[in-house]
Amino acid sequence: MKLTIRKDQLNDAIQQVSKASSSRPAIPILGGIKFDVTHQGVTLTASDTDISIQSFIPVENGEFVIAKVERPGSVVLPAKFFVEIVKKLPSDEIEIEVKDHHQTSIRSGSTDIQMVGLDPEEFPVLPTIEESESITVPGDLIKSMIRQTVFAASTSEQTPILTGALWNLSEGQLKFVATDRHRLASRTATVQAENDYKFSNIVISGKTLNELSKLVADDNSEVEIVVTANQVLFKMGNMLFYSRILDGTYPDTSKIIPQNFKTELVLHTKKLMDAIDRAYLMSREEKTNIVRLITQEDGTIEISSSSTELGRVTEQLEVKEFKGESLRIAFNSKYMLDALKVIDSEYLFIGFTGAMSPIIIKPTDHPHSLHLILPYRTTG
Amino acid sequence: MKLTIRKDQLNDAIQQVSKASSSRPAIPILGGIKFDVTHQGVTLTASDTDISIQSFIPVENGEFVIAKVERPGSVVLPAKFFVEIVKKLPSDEIEIEVKDHHQTSIRSGSTDIQMVGLDPEEFPVLPTIEESESITVPGDLIKSMIRQTVFAASTSEQTPILTGALWNLSEGQLKFVATDRHRLASRTATVQAENDYKFSNIVISGKTLNELSKLVADDNSEVEIVVTANQVLFKMGNMLFYSRILDGTYPDTSKIIPQNFKTELVLHTKKLMDAIDRAYLMSREEKTNIVRLITQEDGTIEISSSSTELGRVTEQLEVKEFKGESLRIAFNSKYMLDALKVIDSEYLFIGFTGAMSPIIIKPTDHPHSLHLILPYRTTG
């Protein structure tokens, strides 16, 4: 294998694929980036077995020459060092040559690097994905859907299935749900899907989705999603992102979402968020993050929190609409803030079914999001 | 104590003074900010006994009213919570009222906070500094002098005196020196000082100097420095910054700086830094950070590093001037990078007195900086 390649293009591609290389690999090969060089271009692959990312650099882009391939071939190079050194090389061009025993020589300007390469035959084989049905989602939409749900996934490995987000597709509606048993976030969107194409119980790790989100281009270009029995493949321009599907059955959360409420409020999203944020600062001192919400005689609401060491914060908040019974309820202010931060609507609806029952928060502008928070059982 | 004060001005001042409040105070009062309110203004003080910062907010600035004082008085409020909540208060004005037992009420818009205040009598008393002689240094200069020396101070508490920078003043020349026994950085500057004013063996903690540097305004306004037996006071506008002087005698470093060299090189600062940086990436894998510099027959130098796991980096570098003997030497690339990063000269001088003797690095544009690095004793 021998080629000359533009530094910028190589750098962009290795930054992308290196997200899938293990920083502390169980075996050295998993900490590497695999190069497959043909006369058409360079395919870079990294994989930590949970996710795999592949990026293709064509030898030319229109009239612009990116790489000159003298001798095709393959090698695996340690990702961490390679990613760091490439951007610091002195010339705009880099020459890479693999010699005996995968020994790799990298030259750029007056810099000469001899790297210990690894055998490409030992690199994990990417899952074979039969091209069947797929859906297409604009990049910005997939990023929003991830941002608006994944925060509610569990971070505890005790119940691995809850560390993921559940994806369902039915009648052209894609739905994401995440829950850690204390709160839940869901988001739906209409997507381009072939006739009657549907899937259910597809659960993808929250960490993986956050990595994916960073790799989705900022130009809102489309992401094609192919779902198979145990892998999901995301196609984005010259990049392929493979994610393992989490094993297990995601709990049925539809039954815990109340449909009728005893108390209904419509509030200004930003004002509620700021008030809860101040109460949160005080509640944080007590570790429990407990904040109380009490409806007042005059139609406003009071939000408060207290700490024995520090004191007490009390907020008065105007209500745009108020229906139903008066209410005293306590909840985790951090969970409430997390939900409020991702609600993209000037006003929001909060529905309560009692001091011990789930709280439902929804934007008023559209029906695509729903958040649920379980209240705290407190005395007094 | 009762007053109304503008949020922005209060916020700026508490952000400043809170740098001196302990995040984990040995006693609660040291985690507080003391308010002293008179009809002239509000004095805020924080102190962790090593450093103390005091900031004064006048009731008005020209025609602009900052505070309205209804009742003078004092209180100490917990810094961490207060600093965070103030910037999040909903109104541009904040009302603060101290009631019985230092109980403090803070109101802003529809927010009401009751804070547990502490007794101002228990707050540490600031050192009394007799106004005597002082020096005046432009803000940008003091920041440069700190940045160009403090990185070389020790971070080990085993020899506390070396965690500081040594300050000397003589004949209007202010000199900073810092060393951790493996490398040394020094910087001198001409400052405004009264006739024959001099001091020596003033050692100030590196951490404290970094904090000070952040508080020096960006407008290059002057900093007045008053040195006493055990405290240094920095006056900057409405802010006073007190630092304890470290106990002990700083070692005499003048003797270890060679004056004559066997090999002298003049190199391009940025090109040398980039080459060492690439070699550093490889050397870092071996923890020792060893990089070798070898003078070549053709008048260039070779910089190289190697790692058994990864391979080898070799750099060829042109030399602007070369005098003396040929040389092979090894040193810590991180120490060299630290020095190169703060050298403000397009070219630099490196002088060697042998493979086992101190390396001296100096800018070629001016004589104000000097860096010393001890080489590694390596085989081969």
C-alpha cells in the first residue's frame, strides 16, 4: 500500500471514524483505524464492536485531486496517535507507505514517522446489511429527536435495556422513547418510509445516539436509516455508522401515561424554567433536588425549595390557563429542568392526576413531544 | 442592613471576590462573602486566609445610581450559592435586607430568597498594610510575566517554597523566577518604582498568581503593588487582592545558569515548537517524554523520539545560526514545549554546555526572558 493524500480530507475522515475506536481497547486492534486503499479511494474503518464507523475518501472530487494511489493495500494504525499527529503534520500532503510486517512510513514535509502497523486481517468484520427497506430523515430532525429524548435514558448498567432509546416506526411515524423509570421523554415525527414499512422494539444505546448526533452534518442533509435484526445502519454522505441493537424487550410505557387530568396548567416555558432553575440551586444542596409546586388562591402558582443550611427560595409564577383542582406536589427539579430545556414551544401544558401520580408536560404548539415525571412522595 | 443594588454591578463584584472563598471551607465562615454596607457603598470581602479579595461598589458612578442604601450594616453570606443565584435573578434590581440573627432576605422580581446569614464579627480580619513604597506595573505586563514564569513552578507540596515564583526588585528592575529543580523560567521588566525601592526573596504561590492574572482587567490599566513583611497587596481599580508571602528562603538559582556555551543554535521558534510537539506526541506514550536533538553534518538538526509500541518520529530542522561543537542531547519534550510556548520572539537562541549540563533558551529579540532545562542522562 502506497499513496499520497491531502491532509485536510484525511484529517476530517479520521476524526469521524475515530469516534468508534476504543480509547482503552481490550485488544490493540480495536484501538486502530483500518485503511483499505484501492484505485477508487481510501476506506477508513474503526469499530469498538458496539459501533462501527466507515468513511470513504474518493481519489478525486470532480476536478480536485484528493489522493494519488500508487499501490493498493490495507493496514491498521493506532487511532489515538494517528489522529493527533495527522493534524499537526507540516505539509498539506501526506505520503503513507506500508512495508513488510505492516511497518508503515508516514512522510510530510521534513517529518518522517515510522509506525508499528497491525494486521488488517485481524480487524473485526463489519456486519453485512442486506439492502432492504429504509427510512430517510433530515439531519436536523434526527438530531432534535435524539436531544429531546436521550437525556431521559438510564445511565445505570443494572437495567441495560433502559440505557437505550426505543424506536418504533408505524404508518410513517417514527417514535423515540427514553425512560429511567423516574421520568420519560418521547418524540414523534413523520418520516419518508416505503409503503407499510414498520419496525418495533428497536433499542439503541443513548451513548451511541449522542455520538451519532455529533457526526450528523450541520447542513441538514438527509440520513438514511436501515434497520436489521441486530444492527441499525445510518448512511450519511460518504460515511456509514453501524450501531448494535440492545438485547431485550423494552418495557411497555404506554399504560403509565395518564390521559385525563385533575389539574391542568398552561405556563410560559422560559419563565417556568428560570423559576425552577433558581429553586434547583437551593434544592441541590440537599441532594434530593426536591422542589414544591403549589397552586394559589389568586390563580398563580408558587414554586419553592429549601435547605437547612442555606435557607429557602420562593417563586411566584403567573399562569396562562388553569383548570381543575388546587394542588400541592413535589418533584425532582433536575428532571423537570431537563425536560423544560428541550421543549420547543413558547408555552407548555402541565397535567396532574394527583400528588402521587405522574406529571405530564407537553408543548402547546405541536403534539410531537411528551414528558413524564414521577412526583416525590413527601410529607407536609 | 438594607439596600437595593443593580444586579450587573453586584454580579461583577461577587464573581471577583468569590475567587478567594474556599470551595471546601474548613469552617463555614471561610466559604462566605462579607458585605459591609455604608452610605458610600458596598464593600465585599472573601478570604481563604492565603488570599483575600476585596471589591468596593460605590453607591453611584457619576450620574448612574448603582445602589440605594436604606440602612448600613454587615453580614456574611455563603459564596457558592449566592454567586450562582445572583446572575439568575429575574430583575435588574436586587433588594437585600438583613434581619434578626443575620437572617437575610433577597428579593428580585417575583423571587424571594431567605438566606441563613453568618456573623460578620467571625469573619477573618484582613491584614493591615501600611502604605509605604510601591511599584506600578501595567496590567498586560504583569499578566505576561506570570504566564512566562509560573508554569515552571513546582506542583509538589514536598518543597512548598518551589510552588511559588520568586520576586526581586532592584534598580527599577522587577524579576520573576520559577523553578521545579528540572527547569527554570525567568522574566525581567522595568517598572515604575520610587527611588532605590527594592525587595528580595518575595515568593508568591503560583496558584495565587494565576488567580491574580485572571482578575487583572483586560484594558491594560495599572496595577499598584505594595510589598510588606508577609503580604503583598495588589490594587486594581476598586479591587484589592492580598496574597500571603510563602515562608522560607528561595534557593539561589543564579549559579546554575551557564554563561558560556559549547554549542550555540539560533532557530525559528514556531518551527522548533511544531517539530518538538510532534515528537512529544510519540514520546508521551513512554511517559518519560524523552526527545533527542542531534546536530547533523549538513548543518541541520534532527529531533526524534520513539516508543516501542508505536514507532518513531524524526524531524529535520534548518538552523539559522550554528556555532561550536556537534551535539547529541536528550530532554523532556513537555518542558521544552512549555518554554517555547511563552517565548515571544520569532527566533530563539539555544545554548548547550554538554550533554549533561543545563540547556539555556532565550528569545533573540530582547534580553527579558531566560529558560533553563536540565537534560536527561540517556544511553546511546
